[in-house]
Amino acid sequence: MNEAKPIEIDGRTGEGGGQLVRLACTLAAITTQPIRITHVRGNRRDDSRGGGLKSQHVCSIAYLAAATDASVTGLSVGSHTLEFRPRLPPSSLADRHVKIVADSAAASTLLIFQAILPFLLFAANSKGEPVEVDISGGTNVSWSLSYEYLDQVLLPTLEAAFCGVRVKRSIAKRGWSQGRAQRGSVSFKVWPVRLGQGLKVKKREEQGQGGPEEVTKIDVSMMVPGAMREGLARALVHDLEELFPDVEVEFKVDEDSGADARIHVLLVARSENLRWGRDILTATPKKVAAKNKMVAVVSWNFVQSVSRKVTRELYEEVSAGGVVDEHLQDQLVVFQALAKGRTSFPSAEVEDDGGALEDRMGELEIGEGEGEKQEEKQEEKQEEKQEEKQEERLRKDKTHEPFGEGSSHAATARWVTAELLPGVAWYNKGRVCEGVGMHMKKS
């Protein structure tokens, strides 16, 4: 048993919700570091979601506990204190076929997968076998990323930014938290990074990031009641054309959700190399009008309101000038912290002393090379000078409390990584991360 003193985490810190719990447990499992979380989801006591562990947290932590032969106390729905003591590293994982069934049909399958993905990326064996994961629960759930967001935004961004991320995914059936409970299921095949290696940050030219980029296409995923599909599609095209003139609009998903209470729309703006997502999950209002004509007016007004809300929010995300949207930024934090190399994923345009951060990051050789040859010695000297200049402009962040730009989720995520990964360094209000280069040793 791991008798080391556990790292104490106050679950009320910063955002104080489920993200803190998921992130702390997956980092503990990767590093074989015992943790103790008190006041679990302590900032959720006064809202409809309540405090303590929920089904989706219990599912993901139970899997991590089994995978690491961990000793766990407080692992039950509603628990406000959790102690997690992993014994085995990810490289000891024997079971390559994982099945997770959430107790509740409304528990988010995507949050469960998000909680275990970093662990799985380090769960390589000597044969290089992938890990197959089937998860049953909700796929379109309030306060959670959807399958479409993970498929179209999160995973493509990870695959573009880091060497070593390869995930095959599919959805068999949708599960909704809206309306009558309906259980869904998703499947993944994850190829871990090789033993002795870790997540390596790609060079900026490989990532395709090189400064501001114009949106060239917007993908629409729409799962709404059948009677609403035509009108909403028309409204979305109209609103998007007003906000993004001359940008191609493509409907990637257009499904009948089967119930008035199930409305989900995801918009993904794409440039040549970047993606920004924004979605809405809602239900048709329960308004009853005496005349059919009035019902039609109310319905069209509602359709327009849905379209205007999600298109306007997407426009605001893109207009902020960042390379990621607000929600993606906090989801990337754990991968930044674990990787080898420097990363920068601001969710808004950065203007500070000495010029834009993105320009300066472009000057720096990110993930610079072990064994990489420079074609010209003169170029090498130039890069060294530019790197020295960059170092002078980096200001190391204090990490004793949540910090940095973006949402409270992003600030809290950075704080958790600093608590559990002493070697991680954050700079310039969380805009730049020097990861720890985590890897599993060859036996």
C-alpha cells in the first residue's frame, strides 16, 4: 500500500466542481500519488446540482482505482470526502477492454471518458496494444461536453497539437438528460504513447498555428424535434451568413431528437488549422396557446431565439481572437501540463509588453529537438537568440491559488496541475505552460 502522505485538496477551491475532482484523480493515477479531497464539489451545494460526488465521478474514479489497484475511501454518490491511493502506474494496466456502465442514464459518458483519457494515454504495454473503452450513460447531458464536441473539437485539437494522441471514436446510441431518461453508449480505441516516451508538443508549423486565422467554414450539428428541423436550419444559415459573410456552412449532423424536450445544436467554426465550438442544450418551452396561428408564432420565435443565441456566442468566441474557445482551453490544461515542451492556447487575443504572445511563441522552437538537425548553423544561432529574448519576456506565475486568463474552470485546472505536478511551470497568467514531460519507464 502507498503509505506516502496524501496531497490535500480543498474541493471548494476556484471553480469548486466536478472538474477539480476528475482532474486530481487522473493526475494521481498517472503519478501514483495519494490524494485526499475534502468538501467535494463544495461550490455546488446551493444549486440544483448539489454537492458531493455524482454518478459520473464515481464511475470514472472506480475505473482508475481498479486500474491502479488503489485503496479508496469515500467513493459513493453524495460523498464529500474522498481519499484515493493508487498503487500501480498506468503501464501496469492489464485489461485492454474496458466496459463502464454509469449507474444513472443521465451521467455523462463524455465526462467519464475525459476523466480517464490522460491515464489511458500513458497505459502502454510492451506489445503496443490499444485500450478499447465502451461507456454507457448520457451523451447529450447538461453541464457536459457532447459527443460531437469531443469528436469535432477536442480530439482533433489534441491530435494536431501533440505527437502521441490517437483516438478512434464512435457513438452507438444517444442518451439524453433532457426529457424521459434514455441511456446511450459511446466507444473509443486509445493508442497510448510508447513506453519511455511521452506526449511531445508538435512544432508550430506542424500544428498549423501561426497567428490569427480567418474562419473559412462552419460545421453544424443539429439534434432537434422533427417539426423544428427545417425552420432551425433556415434560421441558422441566415444568422451565420449575417455574422460570417461568405463562409461555407455545412450540416454534419441533422437528426430528429424524438422529443420536444431534446434540443441540441453545436456550431464549429473552422479556419485552416483551428476550431472554435459553441453549443446549446435546451427544451421547447411549455407554452400553450389557444389558436394554432399563435402556436406557430411562438414556435418560430423560439426557433429564432435558439439560432440567435448560439450563432452570436460562436461569433463572440471567434472575435475574441484566441486560438481556442473558452471551454476547450480548460480541457487542454492537463495535456499541456503532462507534455514535454511549451504550449500556448489563449482563448482571447493577447496584448502585452513586447508584442503579441502568439508571435513570440512562434519565434520559440516549441518541443525543441532531441536529435533534430538544423539545416543551417546560422539559423540555429538566430533561434538561440530568439529563445533568449522569449525567456526574458516570460513571467512565472504564482500557483498557490487558481490563476490565469480565461474561465474559472481554466484557472482551477492550472492550479490542480501545479499541486500534483511540482515540475510544471506556468507563465504570463497561464498563457504559456512548460510541461513536465511525463512518461512511463520501460521495464
